Amino acid sequence: MAMQEERNGRHGGRTAEKKPVRRNAAKTGNTRKPPVKRQAAKQSQPAKKPAKKPAERRRQPVRIIPLGGLGEVGKNITLYECGNDAFLVDCGMMFPDESMLGVDSVLPDYTYLEQIKDRLRGIFLTHGHEDHIGGLPYFLQKVNIPLYGTRLTLGLVEGKLKEHGLLGKVKMNVVKPRQTVRVGCMAVEFIRVNHSIPDAVAMAIHTPAGVIIQTGDFKIDYTPIEGEMIDLARFAELGSRGVLCLLSDSTNAERPGATMSERKVGASFETLFNTEAASSRRIIVATFASNIHRIQQIIDAARRHDRKVAVSGRSMINVVTRAMELGYLRVPDKLLIDIEEIGRYPKEKVVLITTGSQGEPMSALSRIASGDHRQVRVSDEDYIIISATPIPGNEKHVTRVVNDLLKLGAEVIYERMYEIHVSGHACQDELRTMLALTKPKFFLPVHGEYKHLKKHADLAIGLGIPRENVRIAEIGQVLELDGVEMKLAGTVPAGQVLVDGLSVGDVGSIVLRDRKRLAEDGLIVVTAVIDRETRMLVSGPNIVSRGFVYVRESEELMAEAERIAVGALKHCRDHGIRDWGVMRVHLRDTLSQFIYRKTKRSPMILPVIMEV
């Protein structure tokens, strides 16, 4: 029967037109309509409406609140809320830019987190870089909640907590890739990724609304120095099941292609160590203290060339010591020497690993270049490798250090002269791979300045994610997802808190403005003594200048400024102004207008009025 129907299906057009069929139907008195008419009748029936897709079901919403790391490089911290449960992913800091005079570091604003501290269940850490863990000691002093991170990450956190007197007071939970931690109505799954520091992980956050993936900082390295490569299989598995939203690292979104493997740097070190120029000199390598993979490759190259290794720089010493204790750095016995001992060995038998690859003014390499380092004096017997690319904004600092080292006679290898640095962040091909594997419904680029976020958003749209499902957010915005849509659901307090020495939050925009003004235009102090009863001027006004003009060469300007000050005080007396605050403001404004008219500069003016 089936075969007959199949044959009819193949030749149905011809069979319907055979005359015997119609003749037989007439003879037998069969009242059924011929097949042709039956077919025509079927065609005339109205077409059935396609079945409606079942409406997407809205679920319990989850809220994503970035409190840092958007529109900036550093200060990464993201809050997740669902029902009565909340947790943080990372708690970083940011280094100050050149406009933040005297500032040591920049923290996120924790105001909202303090308001909801009873609902916070923990902090989940992606890796041990400062821009992801640097804010922990300051936050944990306000809100003490458990930490979750891989072994090396928590090992580096321990050092920070010890410095701030928090070690032993904060609960720390070591986790491994593929492990899941329940957080109320949510669960956090750790997924292995490659980065410039070992033990980096991404997170799959399982919520009632769906799975949200936050990559943290990552790249795809098929030949990693330590451990296994990124767990692409798990990302693909989650993508096949359905990912609601992806938050992905945007740092290198402007760079085409793929990031080179860290092993390329090891090969470059081997080449440089073998050069004739290096073979008879002391080798100094400056790199990031946290780049344990690179430090390991420097140590390996030193061992192969029968050189001792010394370490300089506070952060470098701390990281190397901790990484050795935890087994992430393998250093042969008697290879590592104290920096005080480097003078006991021939220069061609020593490798010095140091901080300062970004030209930081107080770093070990900067002190070496300026001749201020106690143990290291550079000469033409030194071969210096700066194994880093300048972070935007640091180019001038790095150039200054390179120039100073060259003046001392050293040979300096820097920037792109050799393949002595590779990034720890994914470039465009790797970002596309992550998007293609996870297939997110919604996409939120994170970790980068606006131009990086915009480029990453364009990559996602180019791969077919609807434009309306891609959002470039700002810190403090509340993004709510219910499985059907992602919408803006308000804002929370967010911004930056400046750390200056032991002071946290005392330095604000007004203080920075004053510092900038002092640095650029200097200071003028005006002192005057007034009779309490008569309001007559008893002494002064005397004008002292610091950083504005050299008084001995500007006597005429200073004398005229004193006359202007006398006139301002007389104006107050004649108009019956007795309030000291009003008098100071009038004196300051009058002098400010005069000085700007004469010099086109605006020094800070501090009036000091005393009464007798």
C-alpha cells in the first residue's frame, strides 16, 4: 500500500488525466468527484493559519548592576540580585590618571552595597589581578562577607588582607573549575579560562530567568604555560542549552585577529639571552608582577643559561614568594638569590626580574633609571628588557625611563622591537568565538572604555544578535532580565572613591581641583590685621607667593596687588561689612580679577584676616 501511494505520488499528475478513470466512474454510477475536481476543491479551501508559537514565559527577574569596569579600564565589580539574594563578581580598584594629583588608587562607590549588606551572600573572584581584587580590603572593612575564588587568587588576596589586619576575619572558600556554588535562588559555576595569570575563571550564573555568563578577563591560548586551555566545551554546552545573557571582556575588542600564545614570549627570551650583546652582560627584565607565566619563563631561561635570579620591587617579591609557596612557580634550588647578593656574582651570571614596566615613578625600574636604587647601578654592562606594552596614558613615563637607561649606557629592548609581550585579553577572532559558542539572547560588553564596548557591541551585531538585544551600559544602571526582555530598571549610587594614603573618600573633586590649580598656577597668601573697633587696617596687607611668580623679579606686580588689597578692605569698611567671611571673599575675588587681568593666570588665593 505504501509503495502504491509512493508511485501515485511520483506520477500523480499524469494518472489524474487518464480518460478510462472518468469513463469507469460514469459506468458504475459512482457519484464521487473525479480526482481532478477533488484536487481543485482542496485548492479552493482557505489556507489554514500557521500555528502560533507559544508565548515566551516571563520568569522571576534577575538584576545585573555594574558598579565599575564600564567606560574605564579597571575597578571591575558587578552586582547580581534575584529575590532576596545578592552577590558580587570581583571587587577591583583602578590606578589614578594624571589628573588625580596625589591619589594612590581609585575604588568603586560602595554606598548601595552597604544599603543591601544583609542580602549580600558573597564575593566571587575571577582572578588575582589588582583591577579585580584590589578593592577587597576596603570593602570588607565595611561589609564582611565570604570570598570564593581559585587557590592562587585567594592566595594573593591573603596578602592584602594581612596588610589591612583582616586575615583570619574573612571566610575564604577555595573553588575549582566546573564546581558550582549555590547562592540562594541562584548558583555560580566556575569555568576555566586562559589569562596572563594562572587560575583565572569565567562564571556561569544559573538564575530563575536563565543562564548568564560573565567571562572575566580571558583569551584563548591553545598552548598555555601552566594548566589546561580554556574550557571551550563547557561554553559550547551552555550555549546549546540556551544562554540568556553574555558579559564579555572588551579590552582588546579593537584588535583584529587572535592574541598570541604566551609561549611566543618564552621563545623571544631564549633568542635574546643567546645574543652576543646579552651574553656578556647582566640581564634585567621588567614585567608585571602578577604575570607568573612570564616570570616562570624568565626563570627557565636563566636556568638554561646558568644564571642566578634576583627579584626587585615590593609587589614582585610578594607575588613571587606567594606563587612559590602555592606551587605555581617552580624555581630550582639555589637559583634564586637575594638582591643584596647580586654584587657577589659576575654580571653575566645574573638575571634581575623587576617591576616598573609601565614607568611608574616609584617602581624599582624607575629608581634604577634615576640612580636612586640602593642595590642596583646601571651601566653599559647591563642588558634591559621591558616585557610589556605601555598602557594608554603611560607612554610618557615609559619613554622617560627608557631614555634615562640609555643615557646610563645600557642596551634597552622595549615595546615591539621583539615579541617580548603578549596580551592576556582576547582579540576580535576570540571574541567572535565566545559569542558563537554561547549564542546569547542578550549581550552586554564589559571591561573597557566606551570605544572598546562599542567595538565589541558591533562584533556581536555582526554575528546576528539583534541590535535591540545588545546594550552598552553605564556604571550604576540596573539591568533587569526576566527571560523575555532586558530593560533598564533605574539606577543606584555609583562612581569612584579616591584613596590618598590612609584616607579613603576624603579626597573629592573639589580637593583635586585645588591640587590641580596649585600645581598649575601656584598659591598667593594675603595677610592683614584689622582693629576690632574701628575696622581700620593696622598691619599689612602682606602678600606671599608660592609657585606663582618669583617675588624679587615681580616687585611691581606685588606692590600693585597690595594696593588692590588695601582698596578691597577699605571698601568693606566704608560699606559697613563686618562679617569676616564676606570680607575674605571680597578680598579674594578682587585680587583674583586683578591678577588674571595682568597675567592671565588664576593662582589659588588664601586671605588671612586677623583682628586686634
